[in-house]
Amino acid sequence: MHENTKPTSDNVRALQWIGNALRVLDQRKLPGAVEFEDFDSALGVAEAIRSMRVRGAPAIGIAAAFGVVLAAGCRHAQNPGTWKERIGKDFEILAASRPTAVNLFWALDQMRNAIASGGDDPSSLLAVAQSIHEEDIAANHRMGELGAELLKGSSGVLTHCNTGSLATGGYGTALGVIRSAYPLGVRAVYACETRPWLQGARLTAWELDQDRIPATLIADSAAAWLMRSGSVQWVIVGADRIAANGDAANKIGTYSHAVNARHHGVKFMVVAPTSTIDWDTASGVEIEIEQRDRKELLSEYFHREDSVIDAWNPVFDVTPANLIDAIVTEKGVVLNPTTEKMKLLKGQS
């Protein structure tokens, strides 16, 4: 592929605080249109998450943190004396926007703690939300470095869904590893379409095009055949929730990639910040799997009331830890994860 070895750029920011609102890049319209929308309330931010204008576990958490900032400002303006009691409803609305992304609840806990330890003026909450955003970007760069180190000697990688700047504060998790590894010689980048929302075909391909990193798009069902060809040495994915034993929930289709990777001798890497680890969930069996509207799968013909055709539309699946070769976090790498090895990582958090 290309011989250019310059460091890759990082041109995309899907979330921007503009002083009195959260500006959101509407990912549903990419790549055909790059459109931003401003949200000035917690209810609006929750709807942006629920409707998948905002998606990706870290980005959902960051958006929720700014949603709390907006809620606090509104509640304080309505009644300065009772805003802390009244904001609980806003937390409930934000928490209900996506059930699987543990970063959402982690970020809300950070904001809840900031409210509890702060004074009566909610203005300091903005700095907390901005810190969550900035720390995510820094963590992604660190994970990029750690993951790229594991890829030494490899030439090809396969990724699923979108795990880049669109799904995070910036740079990305799994896609951040690819960004860091590309100048070091990992030049064969393959992206799965990721049905039914086509996050790979629409979003990952668009991000890589923005940063001029050549990539090849494949149908999800072509992944096993690609692995058999020997073109890829690693599958690299993100996660929406990682259990205490290393089981990882990610976009539907991830589990099948892990099974196929193990069969073909391809290594499997999960890249996620430690805020994605749910230490209170012992294993992936306990992870709630979100089901989305059957209409996302069914053509309009089958939407009629007398149709006998239904659809099963889980958004995520769970990859067991014994199929994962490495979990890469900003705190370090866990090889062949187990509960005991994950506990060592927890000690560094």
C-alpha cells in the first residue's frame, strides 16, 4: 500500500462544547452529510444518545456528562435553593438513554460525586465534564501506543463497527490503535460493514478517509474467508462493557469474529478505557443486551400489521474472555484475560 510514514492525523471531533450547549455531529447522516446539531438540555442530550446521533460507549459517557452540566444550569436558574434535589430526574433520563454502555453510568457517577462535593454554584461542573472529555482523548492516545506495540511484525488488521473519534472524545480506541500502528507498518486495514446500521461502512470508512489511511471494506459475512486467506493477523475491536472476568460486550457480530479468529489462528484484541470495565459484573452472562426496533432489519413491506415475519435485533453480543488475546486499556494491557489478571489491572486504576 502507501509508503507514506508520516504520523496520521486526527481530524474528527463529534462532540464540542460551545459555551451554552453541546454541539453534536449527527452520525446518522454520515458520510453523505456532515451536519451538527446543538442541544441545550439534558432531555435533548438523552435523545441524541437514544437516536444514535451520539454513539460509542466513551462518547455516550462524555455527552451525558455535558448533559448534567446543562441540567444543573437549568435547575439552578429555576430554583437555586433546590437544584441539587431536582436534578435527580435528569440523571434518570440520561441513564435510561442506552443501557449497555457502562461509560454512561461511570460518567454520571463522576458528575454525581462532583455535585455532592461541590457548593451551591453548579458552574464548576463544566470543568469536570471537560476533564472527562480531555482525559478520554489522552487515554485513547495511550491505548494507541500500547496496542501498536502488540502489532509489531503484523501487516494486516480487521476491525468491526466504529471505534474512532466518532465513538470517543477523539482519536479512538481500536481505531486509535490502527491510527498509531499505520505509520509503523500495519498497512492492510480491513473494516466490516457492521450491519444493520453500517457503522463500519459509513463511519469507520469515512474517518479513515478523512485521515487518508487506505482501507478495504468487506461484508460482515466475508470476515472468516478473509482470515483464512492470511491477510490479517489481528482482529481489533472496542467494547461497550467489560465484565470483571474479561468478557466483553461489543457491537453484534464481534463474537463471531472472535470465534473465527481463534479457528484461523488470528489474534483478537479488545481496546477500551478502564471506565468501560464494570467491576460489579462478574461475567458476561450478567450483561443486559439491548434489543432495538425490528424495523431496523425489516423492509417496509413487512411493517404491515398482517405480516407473519418478525425480526430479532440484538445490538450487542458478548465475547468470552477465553477468546480474547489482549485487552488494552490506558492503565495497561491484560493478556489472555482472567478474573485474577483483571484484578491486577483494577489495582492500577
